[in-house]
Amino acid sequence: MADGSSGARPKLVVASANPDKVKELVALLGQRYEVIARPDDAPETIEDQDSLEGNAIKKAIEIAEFTGCSALADDTGLFVEALDGRPGVYSARYAGEDASYDDNVTKLLGELEAAGAVDVEDRRAEFRTVVALINPDGTGVTGEGSIQGTIVAERRGDGGFGYDPVFQPDEGEGRTFAQMPTDDKHELSHRGRALVALEQGLQRL
Ligand code: IMP
């Protein structure tokens, strides 16, 4: 791992170009690592793998090769039971290539309604994240985290991003992710848990 100098926090380039996720990763990792933002001139990774792990590893490899530093990438999907796991790996572009978060949420609520998934128990969903840390020499480690919950019928809350206004985690005291203070979301979230798993993997190396 590229850890700069003795005693210094190891350097990690965050491969994601999504500012919302970078903010979360910095909050979650900033104590342990010197987190460096993805350089503006880094090539955009085409997320064409059919698994979260495949996409996370691909993104991290490309940034590690480009920067010569260790790189961290994550890929997340929302897997909705009543929709056979959709939007899943395609969560970012569920409502189309240039879909906004709001477009995706509208499509999700519409599909659930069309599927007749009205009762809470028919609206089960899981957020899953895979985080990959790849070193310039090609070695690396991954971690996976998930959280179970339901998709609520109407948006609630202004925090977070993506599907947060309609995802109510089972462990969230009835709040959607968007209704939680950031720290509460981080404690519970799929991404936070994936990072814990990654840390454990790093310690085993
Ligand atoms: P990505 O491929 O990891 O960027 O995630 C795909 C999509 O999932 C994003 O565009 C968001 O819409 C959604 N997403 C990822 N993480 C979260 C989260 O923590 N809360 C809500 N939505 C998320």
C-alpha cells in the first residue's frame, strides 16, 4: 500500500466521481487515511460489469494505474425483492442514461405500484455495496456490506442522496435514510459496513 511516510496516514485516492459518495467516504475514512480526491483528469470508468464487485474492482484498478497510488472504489445497488432484484447493478441509470436521483425514485415507486406491491411486507429491499482497495502493484482487497429495509410509498426527508428518501432501514427507528443525521446513516449504512469489512480484510493481509 502507498502509505507515504512512516507514521503518516496511508494515502488513498478515491476513485468515485460522485461528490455525494466522496463526501461519505471522506467522513468514514478520514481518520484512518489521507483521502485524496479523484484527479479531475482521470479517465471515466465505464461501469459495464454485471456485478458490484466487478465494477468496484474495475474502477479502483483504473485509478490506481492512472495515479500510481492505492485507490478505493465502491459500487452500490438497491435490490428490490418484488422487482426481482431491480434496479440492482443498474441503480444509477435505472430511469435512463442521464436519469436524476428523482427520476430513478419516481420510476421505482411506479414499478412497485404496477407490480401491486402496496403492503410493507411486499416492499422489501436491500442496499448492497462492494468496496475495493487496489494497490499500484495490482494487489488488493474487497469488502461487502448490506442493509435491509423497505421502500416507503412517499419520499421522506431531505438528507442523503439517491434512493435515500424512500429507503427505510429496518434498524432506523422508522426513519428513511434521508431523515437521518449523516452520522446515523453512516453507522448503519451498507457503505459503512462495506468499509468495516474492508478494514478487517486489510488487517488480515
Ligand atoms: P454507484 O454505482 O455506487 O454510484 O451507485 C449507484 C446508484 O445507487 C447511485 O446513483 C444512487 O442512485 C444509488 N445509491 C448509491 N449509494 C446510495 C446511498 O447510500 N443511498 C441512496 N442511494 C444510493
